[in-house]
Amino acid sequence: MHHSSEAPDRATATSSRQPFSEPLHSSECVISKPRFVKMMIAGQFPHLTLVFGLLGNVVSFMVFLSPMPTFYKVYKKKSTEGFQSIPYVVGLFSAMLWIYYALLKGNAMLLITINSVGIVIQTFYICVFLIYAPKKARMESVKLIILFIVVGFGLIVLLTEFLAKGVKRGVIVGWICLVFSLCVFVAPLGVLRQVIKTKSVEYMPILLSLALTLSAVMWFFYGLLLGDYNIAIPNTLGFTFGIIQIILYFIFKNKKPVINDKITEFKERMSMDEPRTSEIKDQNTIDMVKLNAIMRSENTQNPQTVRSPIVASHTIEVAA
């Protein structure tokens, strides 16, 4: 009994001296802060994590279905009409990448469910595109599929499986997902530039912008509450660009596009030039009538004189 009473005292003394036995360097303190914050957030609100994950699934499913009207038109017209397949190939690659990351990470079932649905829908879009696309566009799509799906995703799986082990494998794939998602969210910058340049929101549908913004918000909070910054960080950029798109939409939605202004100006110039053109045509007609009258009078006075016919050097159209 005496031995058992001393054991807690020794443990207490050892634990009280342990923090001072090895001094911590400043770099270790700096590195431990984000990990400490991450550990404090992760797993503390499981119900909220589930709610944001489910909402993210619903909104992302709506975003996946947004190209359906476009492909219905393709089916009806039996032609892709200049549409490109790269958004759908990139979407398929992204869904496969996130599923691979979720399988390595674990505890991310909601990430697996929505991306599994995404793989099915994006594959359907690509198949429809390949059926109705012209030969050149079809070959370009096949090249993109080989580049992203076969070569890109295949290399990522092989290299991480054979060159990385354990937790490092998930960390590497997580960084790849993060960088790729940032690149995808930066892509709308071209659309924003076009909106500002043309002052037209024709190619920036507001409903899709709202859906993408909501999706970014849901997945940001899901990643934050799950303690996974590979999910949270890219969606901060998606949320920012989504807000910018919505602001630009309300700025330019009632303004006339620059292209339409130029077309209107061109039509006005053409309408101003039409009276001048008709006046020139009428004057040419009068000149020809006078010339024919002079030739007839000369032929009447000198019937033996032979003159070569005069041919006009330009076509004259006389309005009825």
C-alpha cells in the first residue's frame, strides 16, 4: 500500500518537471500553432460538419446538372455547335482526384458521395459530346481524356503508391488537390475580364454564379470543421470570385454591351450613306440618258459616220 501511494507522487513530480527538461525552440512553437488550432476545431462540431457536408452535396449536385440544357440542345440539333469538352474532362479529373484523396484520408464519406455522382454525370456529358462533335473536336477531346485521365491521374496514383508511404501519401495527394482546385477557381478570371471589357453579362449566368458561390461556402465550412485545409483553402478563393461575379452582374446587367453599341453605330452610318448612294445612281442614270441623246443627234446629222459603241465601265442599277 505504501508503494502505491508513492507512485502518484513520482508521476506528478515527473510530469511537473517534463516541460522544463527539454527547451522548445521558437520554430517548433510557430509550427505547432496551426496544428493546435486545427486540432481544436476538428471534431468539435460533428453535427455542423454533417450539415455543411450535406448542403455541399446538394448544391454541388445542382451545379453538376447545370449543363443539362446545353446538352439537350446538342441532342436536338445533333451538333455541339462550337462547344468545348475541356470543362467536362477537367471536372471528371477533379472528381477522380478528390475521391482518391478521400479514400487515403478517411473520414470523408460526403466527399466520396458527391464526387462519385460527379464522375457519372461528367462521363455522360463527355459521351454525348463525343457522339455529336465533329471529327476535329472529337479527336481533341480524346487527346484531353488521355492527357488528364490516363496519363495525369494514372501517374499520380502510381507515383504516390510506390514512392510515398503511410500518411505522406495523403499529404501529397492533398497538396495536389489543393493546387489543382486553386487553378480551377482562377479560371473564371477570363470571364470577368470579358464582362468588364464588353460591359455584358451575357456569358455569365447569375444562377450558376450563385450556385458556385454557395457551393464554395458550404465546402469551406465543411473543410474547416473537419480540420482539412486542403478542402477549406481553395474554396475561400472560389467564394471570393463568386462574390466578384455577382457584384459585376448587378453593375452591368442594365448596361448596353459595347459590341451592340458598335453595331448600332454602324447601322446608323449605313442608313446615312444610303441617300448618297441612291443620288449617285440617279445621277449616273441621267448622264447616260444625256449621252445617248447626244449620240443620236450626231448620228442623225452625220448618218455616214460610224462610231464605236460606248460601254460603261461599271454596273448601274436603276431602282424600279
